[in-house]
Amino acid sequence: PDDLTAIAGLGPSMAKKLRQEGIVSYAQLAALSEGEIARLEKDVIKSSGRFSKDDWVGQARRLARA
């Protein structure tokens, strides 16, 4: 698994919640659909707009390519 906390704005508790949902790599995070992101923000991390605020998907794409 990748260190999701390398993504700015994604701390250990958020990373743990994502891992519990089966998201363990930058590639998985980068490939999330808008619908999946909306569900995660509402039901899992309970923080609307968090993905876009810190550009988690964009950061994950860059890290996946590195």
C-alpha cells in the first residue's frame, strides 16, 4: 500500500478511513469517480468538498506517476 498521508491535507485518521474502504494506493484514489468521491465525503470522511479543496485526486495522480 502507498502512504496516503503523503497527500497534503490527508492525515492519518483520513488515511485510515480510506484504507477501511479498500483505498490503499495513489492509483485507486486517482481513479475515483465523482459519485464515489461524493459518497466518501458524505458517509466516510464526513467532510464535504475535502477532495477538491486539497486536490487529493490530482495529488494522487502525480504521486502514482512518480
